[in-house]
Amino acid sequence: MTPEGARVGVVIPAYRVKAHILGVIERIGPIADAIYVVDDHCPEGSGAHVRAHARDARVRVIEHAANQGVGGATITGYTAALADGLDLVVKLDGDGQMDPAYMPGLLAPLSRGLADYAKGNRFHAPQFLRAMPGVRLVGNSALSFINKAVSGYWHVMDPTNGYTAIHRCALEALPLDRLERRYFFECDMLFRLALARAVVRDVPLPASYGDETSSLQVSRILLEFPPKYVSRFFKRLVYMYFVRDFNLGSIWWITSVVCFAFSAAFGGYHWWKSSQLGQPATAGTVMVAAMPLILAPVGLLGMQHGDGEIYACRAAQAAGIPFTLSTMSICSIEDVAANVDKPFWFQLYVMKDRGFIKALIERAIAAKCSALVLTVDLQVLGQRHQDIKNGMTVPPEWSLSKLIDFASKPSWIAGVLRGKRRTFGNIAGHVKGTDDISQLSQWTNSQFDTTLNWKDVEWIRSIWPGKLILKGILDVEDAEEAMKTGAHALVVSNHGGRQLDGAPSSIEVLPEIVDTVGDKMEIMFDGGIRSGQDVMRALALGAKSCMIGRAYAYGLGAGGEAGVAKAIDILAKELTTTMGLCGVNTIAEIDDHVLAI
């Protein structure tokens, strides 16, 4: 139905439709007041055929001297309809695949004042799609999504459907001389209507395909459509958010563009830097770095070299990898944070004094540590035979052999003496009764908590707001429990083999832990990494990254910050070389196929 007094015109582009067009015209009911057949320089003479055989007085044939495409023919019909004072205009193909019987339904939203433009939607119901060829189904679905983003009509589907109806007011608001003339016409119409803020409605129509062969080729879509979509997308954004209006959406777009540009530049620079250094990037998400290495927490690191934790952290950050500060470090959290440029990780031992532990976590938060590494395998200090043999005590017990040993290393002694501290920086001054090294040692030895359990992990999670990594997982059962805590990652580790003689090696249990929880949380590896080939083996068995301890501690003792950087560089070059010899180019490509088992 149409509003009283409204006049309806029908535009039929005619190109190679001689066999069908008369039948189409005959099926157009009395709802139409005028029918415009636009012969688009048809080689079959469709226009002349209509003029010679059509008996409908409403028909008017318009002929193009040159082919202008379906859009050009439709625009010619629109122009004629406007000149004749018609109120509603339907565009209908002449190939017989658009049934004129659906015209009243297409005009209904316009007649009721619900829309300015209505178009057929062959995707409305599954049964409508049965007749649509598979290639067209996939292509039209993809074009629909792209067109939604470009036009802003997210509720509109099937943009290439040419069965449409438009109100005179909407037509007059369109720059007809600037509309696309060929296959992009329907998509361009939606873009132009969006700029005019026209209301667009979908009307459910079944798909119908006869013996017509579409001349729209996939190659043409892939070559012509993308640049046109991109240009119209940005034109709409500029016009709608910065020319016609300025609102919260405008601010959002400005902020997004700035953030994207910064992140692209920042990431691109580091990618370029990594490629120049030949350092492959990690495949992890918790540990996103220039290569899959982490400097593990090492207690008393500042005794390897004065201010050792600061120098090691600087070397790690220069290489683009994380550094983990130990609870039992010489430099405190605050010492390191004040002397490096970026956040670092902090490793936590849970002690009996929960008030001290809570305060320690809060200090890590204040220092902007980016991850908390909770060690879960040191409820009891292992009997470390080498420490007993070497007389490793805090404070040291002096003997003639030790005095000679110290005297033979004057540069090391000078370096340690120049350091900020020579005791446990995270504890000294933060616990009552630990004023000297002996008291501090006694307090520390009394604090290892045999009652540590999974509920303590939940308590720590309630305090710590960032990424939590559980270090010291060595069997599948514990890995499953670790996953339940909500931790972001776990470290498969046997604490360097220094806790329990007879415990399995980390590399031995890694595959089964990866198989069990590797798809649910990130798996890191610690234990026995001495070369780039060791890193490769761990990655091949499913780890996303590896912690190194002795390798960089040796470098620190030998050369300070430069020694740590050298150790990292050696491992990185060994890893890159191993990857090349195994035929893989990226970390993501490493799997167990590179192993000879």
C-alpha cells in the first residue's frame, strides 16, 4: 500500500535482458504509475525490443549512447522519476530474478514513514538462501560485514541486493552526479545515505536465480572494492565526527588514532631493533619480550658484584627481556626501582610473618613491578651439600683458606664494598630485631613456612593486582591446582636441583605438564639452561620461555652489567643459530619436530 496521492515509479536497467524484460514489465501491478526502462547501450537492443512489443502505457524507454553500468542506468531512471514528480521509486532488475509481486512489501516502510530507503535482504531466513550459489553466499556475507563498517548501518545486510525503493526526499538529498556508476553502486548508495542520515530498512526477500550469469567477477571485487571501501570509511568518519558534529565519539577516535600510532611506532621500532640484532621474539603472552629468556631470581646476587641486581636488571632491560628480583636480594626493591627505567618482576618467598609479606607485596606494587613470581617449593630449605662443603654461611665464618681466597680477588672485594648494601636489602630495616647480619640470618632461617598451601596463593592474589606466576611446579597434580588459583603462568622448576636429591629434572616433567595445562595457562621453564640449544629444547617441549640463573650470574661476577649483557647475547646467538640449522625462522615454529628423540 502507498500513502494516498503518492506516485510510484519503477526503474529497470536493461542490459542483456531481452529474453526476460517483457515478462518483468507484465508482472508489475497497478501500484506503479510509471516504468522507466533504461537501455544501457545493450548489444541485444533490449530498449528497442521493449519499445516494439510492450503494450503498457506506463512504459518509457530511455537509451544510453554508451554503456554507463548498472549504477549509471539507475541514476538516469532516478533523474527521470524526479523530473516527473514521482514520490517513491523502485529499482528492479530486468533479468526476471526480482519478482514484482514483492514490490508492495518493499514500499511499505516508506509508505508508513518508517524509512527513507528500503532494500531486499536475502539473508533474513535460512530458507531464503537455498537458491543462492555458494560462492555468492560467501561473497555477499563478507561484503555485508565490510559495508556495515563503512556505512555505519550495522543492522543492514545484503548490500549488493539491487531490489530497492527510495523516497523522493532521500533522492533529492543524494549527489546523484557523484554516485558510482558500476557494480559498486548499491554499496555507494548506502554510504551516501549514511552521510544524509537517511533511515534504511531491510525487507525480507527470497533469493531467486534463473539462467542469468553474473558479469561481476571475484577478481574485480578484490581489485576495485577495497580501496573504495577504505576511502568511504574514512570519509564517513571525518564527516560524521569532525565536520557535521563533534562528540564523545570524536574524542574516542582521536585517542584511538594516537594510541595506535604510538603503539605501531613503538612496536615497529623494537621489531626492527630485534631484527637487526637477530633476536627472535617470544611466543608467550605473560612474558612478551625480544626473546624467550627471563633472568631468574638469584639470592645474594649483589654479592656477585656490587649493586649486582641493578646491573643485571639494566642489562636485561637493554636486551628487552624481564629481570626477576629475589626476595633474598642484596639491593632492595626500592634500590632497583630507583636505578632502572622500566618495571621488573619480583619473586616472593612466603614467610611465617604474613604482615611482613603483605608489606613486601605492597612495596612491589609501589615500585610498579609488572609481575609477581611466587616460589612454592621452598617451605623447607633443602640440605645443600655444596654449601656445607664450602662453608657457605651468613654471616661468613672466617678461616685461613677463606681469607686467602678473598685476598686473591681484590677487584671483586672492591666492587662489593662500593655497592649500596651487603645484606638482605628487602628485609633489613623492615623487621624488628634484625639490626645486624647475625640477627637477620636467624630471623630468615626461622621464617620458612611449612604450612604454605593453595589458600595462601588465594590470599596473595587478593593483594596483588597484576600478573601472578607460580614457580616450582614439578608434577601434573600441582600444575592443575596452580591453574585453579587463577595464576597467569607457572614455572616448571626443581629449584636448580638444590632442594631435593632424587627429584625429577625440570625437563623430564615439562612435556606432561604442557599437555595437561599448556592450553590454559602459560608454561615457563627453569633448570639447567646453559646454552641456546637448551632454550631450543625447552621450547620444543612446549615451554613459552626459559629462566636462566647461573649463566647470567657468572657473567655478572666476571664483568658486571657488560658481563650479563654478554651472557644474554651468547645465548641469543646460540638460539638463533640452532633455529637456523633446524630450519625454523620464528619461535612460533619451534615444536618437537626439531628434536631427535
